[in-house]
Amino acid sequence: MPDTPQVSPALKTLLDKGLLDRLPLSFSAFCFDQMKDWDLLFPAERGYYERLFGMLDRSSPQAVEQLFRPLRDVERQMGVNEKTFPKGQFSLKQVDFLNRNPHYPEWRAAVAQAFAKLDPALDSEIARAGHARLVIVAAPAQLPADPSRMWTRLQGRGKRLAIEVPERAEDFLPLLLTGEPQGRATPTIAQLFAAGKKGGAYTSWIVEAGAGISGLGAAGPPVVKYSYAALEPYRKRLMGEVRSVVEAQEVPGPRQLSARLKQMKILASEGDVAKDPILAEFARAILLSGNGTLLINNTFVEWATVQAVRRARPSVALVGFGIRNKVKPFSSLLIYADQETTSPIPSQMDTLGSYVDLEMFYQYVWQEFEKYAEYRTNTAYLFAGDGMEEMLAVAPADFPLMAASGPLKLPAVFQHLKEWLGV
Amino acid sequence: MPSLSKRRFVQLAGLSIANRILPGWLRAQEPQRSANKVIIVTFGGGVRYSETFAPEGLHNIPRLVAMRPDGHFFNSCVNSGVLSHFNSTASILTGNWQRVDDFGFQPPAGPTLFEHFRKQTGAGPLDAWAVATNKSFASMGCGSDRAFGQPYGANVVLPKQLLLEAVQEVVKKGTAGGVADREDVLRRLEGVLSEGYEGIGWTIFQAGRKLDRQVRETLLRGLVEYINGPEAPTSGDELTFFITREIMREFAPRLILVNFWDMDVAHWGSYSLYLNAITRTDRLTGMLWEEIQANANYRGKTTMLVLPELGRDGDQNTANGFLNHRSGDPSCRNMWLLAMGAAVPRGQTDRTVHHVDVAATAAELLGVKAPGMAGTPMRELLL
């Protein structure tokens, strides 16, 4: 039997009381597996498990039994038992078992039903501690679209703001995010929040395709930064290692490959996030379990943002998309090969394809934030195009920019953002 | 051009003459079901209704839209099984919901349509083929039932794997042109064909360890056409099409599975690449239908059944929208099916059919009894 995970003292007390043993096997196995690497969880994740199990502990045994009865019934029909779901194990083997079981749809429905009852109670705790949050999503300057063709899937959800574009194109993002032109070492809105009373570690994030946003700001408060461009050494090493593992047929199947990939950690020389075990593991997970994140810059940005929301619940997020390259001949056959070296054909930007990709990703990013109680009703989203004379604000009515009129200067926008966040 | 044997010529001429001189009431009974051919096309890799036959998706599939009035369209074809490519396609082929290994490490449970067809009709090994872009489909040619199995299975060809071998060789050698050098890639392809195919997972039942010369030449023709095509060859599905066409021209099999798979590029997270793949598959499916109409061995006696093996997650409330296809939401399961063929009544059916009904229907069309299938024949196609 596996040891109890090294969780917080409060949670350990609950687990020692046998709380997990009172829960359906698949549910407890999943939770146990998630908590196994407690030290690699973000504070928001730890807080979630403490709240969840605290609430279950406070509930009467009858209420817990009633909550999970449908799930237990489905588990019985599926053949979930100690053998198929050994305590604390929720690997690909268990995922396979569920996926291939004829009762899988019922299992999913039963899990959803349980969370539909749990979430409102957990959410109300979160909502009581709510505060203003900010998400800025920046599109690259090269997109071949005018403002009327931008953010079409979010049309009708917010207000379009006229912007006075600065004389120097390179000042656009610095003015928006720091209030100053390029080259001044003034803090970004993300840094200001991280240094404020609601800030702290893991509260402000920058996720981007290039490195332009990460390079802004002053030395000072820690902001989590993930740049597809800056992670290039790690990405290339990962691709090489995966390729050699696959080509040498060292692993018989996906399960073994998954275990092997877990060992491929970022090196100190490959990025600052290596210094923090939580962020290092996050980088590995994003690049190796997120579909095309190794291959396409914007997929990396979208998936890293979505995962940051799910796991870390940042209060300020600056998200910078880029332009992906056109697919070269045979690229789909050489997934883990360096596209630059396998073909002498020069890389070309796919601006139109990137535009199409991003129209979908704006929606995905926005709706991911909105799934969680932390963000509903108190988050301002600002969709901007680098150098574009319009922005889209999707925000509560009291977000200052919702009342603004006329072409706005970017430093004025920045002041409104500061006011919103109280920094 | 493939050579036309004297016997085949006489057969074809005979049919042609019969069409002209026989009375209508007698002609109506022809062709005999036992002479029918069936081509099952998985419009695949995973595609949603919203990007295909939903009003907002029609512009992605102009060829299918144009074909639809001449065929029979099933508005609702539901995949109630496991939402992996292998299990979904194996369900289509066996008529039973499959729950085997998702990555093809196990064969389908129970006999496939190929085996029922060959065992009952005595059809030879060149009469049943599976041409698949998905590399895990090597074991798709026959199931695990010992009463059937390999002696009655289909030839399985994985053209993309062949290409992969060649491309990897080119990359390893580091030639100046890299993979952009079509001639070099083609030389490697030929080499792989000459050296044997087992390393790339193919199952050619007739040929043993080495590729039969005729099979090899047939596949090579498909490769040459692909490599020297007007566009840069980037798509595994294009190669699958060319190989399928060569097999049709050379061997005229009565039962073929064509597995397209390019759309699964959606996993990369590029919506535009996913849309491009849909339009390419639409074009290739249209070209396949053109080949059926142009090829005397197929014209007038072939039913083509086109369906996505699975959808993809919906944009709302799922793991990551179009990138994946495991959530089990309606967007993953609710598909469509388009049947084309001379004997196919034009029209549309709104009742729900299922992926497992495809094998049962195809068995009827081939004049084969296939007991033990969960699926039932689509009566709309068997009038």
C-alpha cells in the first residue's frame, strides 16, 4: 500500500482519519495520485484539496454517501475494485480501463454530477475572497486583419475601445503594459500586482510565443514567465530525446513512454524556471503532455495559459501570441525533428493561418478563465493587437475602461488598469 | 496504365452488351449482389459536424456537398463506443463496439467484415484491402477470432509509414536537399519496398516475407505519382489516395477500407491546419468517387460509404476543444454518413444509425451473412 502523500498537516490529519477510504475508488485514486507530488503543486491546487477534503470531512457520512452513490453504482458495474484501481494509482492503465469500459459515459456523468454538487459550495468560499483580476491577450502585429475582423468569436461580449496608436510601433506593448515607451526600466502591470498586497509568488504570469513581453519591466518582484522562444534549448533537447527513444524503440508503448518523459526535466542552463521545482515541472508537463506545444508556438501559449488557469489561478495574466511558421513538406512525418535542419526550404511565416488559429484561441483562453469562480464577475479581459487602433474589453461594468470614450492613449489605458487592480 | 487481360476484357464487353440487348425487367436484377463492391472511407482523424455538414461547415467540404444530392445522407450516425481511432474504426469493420487496445497492440475482437467476406465467398487475398494513413492500423486486417483470422484477412498497407521510413533515411543521411529533394525521397521509398515491408508494419498475406513483384510495382506507381505531384507532398492522406487508386486499378478488390487521417493534425493545436486537412480529405474523397465512376471495374457496382470514425471535443466545457476527441460529448459522437453508388437511392434519413451498422450493411451489399454483429443493416441502402 502506498504511503500517505506528504501533504499539509491539516490535510494529513484528514487522510490519516481514512477520509479517502470513504470515497469511491476511482475518485480517491485520482485525488491520491494528484496529491502524490504535493511539493510540485501550486498553492491554489493545495488550497483546493484542503477545501475539498475539509468540506467532505465536515459533511455527515450520510451526505457523503448520498453524494457519491451514483458513482459507486457505476463503479460496481464497471468492475472498479482494489485490483483494477490499486490505492493511489491513477496511471494511463486506469485511464485506459475507464475509457474502454462500456459504462464510461455513465461514469463521466456520475463524476460530473458529484462535482455539480460540490462546486457551488467550494465556489462560494472562493467568491467571498474575490478580488479584481486582469487578463491581457496580445496578438502579433503581422496578422493580416483589420480590427473589425478580430476577436470575432467574442463579438458582443464586450466593448471595442478606440486606441491612439503611438508614433513608434515598438512602443505599443511597452506603453500598454508599463505606461512608458520601450527602454525604460519601469515595472509592468504584472510586476506591480505581484509586489502589491494581494500579490506574491505565482500570482502574476507572462506566457508568450516570443520574448518581448518577458523582457519588459524592472528588476524586482517575481513574475512567472514562460516564453516559447526562450525555452528553445529545452524544447530542442526534448525533441531529440523523444525522437531517439521512439526511433530506438526503447519503449514498447505510450505508458512506458509517458514514464520516460517524466524524467526529462529542464536544466538550469535552459531557463530560469529550472530554479523553482514547481515551475520546472510545469514547463516539462506543458511541453510533453500538451499535444503540439513542442511544435507550434501558439499552441504552447494557449495550453500553458489554460493550464496556468486550471492549476495556479493567476490574478494577472499577460498572454502574448505570435505567428507560427508554415508547415514544411513532410513535417507531419517528422514531428520530433528540428524543422529548420530537415529541409533547406527557408521557414516562412503563416500569417493567415495564424490569424485563423488565434480567433479560436481567444475564445478558448477567455472561456477557460470564466470556468472558475475566482474569475467570474471580477476579471477584466483586454484583447489587443500590437499596433492596432482598437482593443476589445470584456469586463464587469465597473472596469474603468468600460466607461471610457474617444481614442485612448496607451498610458491612459495603463492608468486605468492600475486603478482596476488597486496598485 | 494497367494491362487489361483478355478474360477481363471479355467480361467487361459481355456486361456492356448485356446492358444494351437484355430486356429492362431482367437488367433490373443486375448487378447481382454477389458482384457488388464496397469501399468504406473513414473521413478521418476526427472531425466535428460543425466543420463539415453543419451549415457553418459546408464551405470546408465542397466536394461532399456536391456529391450529396446523388447519394443517400444519414443525418445522424452515432459512435457509441470508445473514442480512439483504432477502436472506432474496428467497430466500423466488425459491426461490434470494440474495446481493445487504443493503439492497435491488439487486433479487433471477433471477425472483421474482411474475414466474413473472404471466408464465405472464397474471395482471394487480393480481394480485400485496408489502406490506412494511421500507423497503428497494422492489425486492422483481421480480428482475434480463431475460426477466421489471417487466412481470411485483408492486406493492410500503411503508405505513410513507408514514407516515414524513407524520409527518416534522408534526414539521417543529411543530404543537401534534405526532405525537399523529391528524387532522394523516392529512391529511399523504392529501397524500402525492395528490402521488405515487415519493418513498417504491413500485412500482405499473399506475398510472404518479400513483396510480390506485382504488388511492389503497383505501390511504386502510386508513390511516383505522389512524389511528382503538382504540390509539395506534405500529406499522408494524399499518398493513401494514390496507393488506393493503384490497388483499385491493378487488383480491383471488392472490399476496401480507406482510412484518411490528416485531420488529426488538430492535436497540434492549429485550427487552420485542421481546416486545411478537412478540405484536403474532401478533395481526396471526391477524387476517389471519380475513380469509382471512371473505372470499369467499379462503375455501377460499387457502394462507397463515407463517415468520420469519430468527432472532436466541442468548443465549450471540454478539455481543450477541437484539439482532442475523448470527452465523450455529443460533438465527439454525433457524426453523419454519406452513401454513394449506382444502387443507392437518393435521399436523406433522419433516424439515427450507428457506426456498427456499417459492417452489417456492407455485408448485405456483398451478399455475405455476418452473424454476431451488434449493428443492423441500413435498410435505406438495401432497396
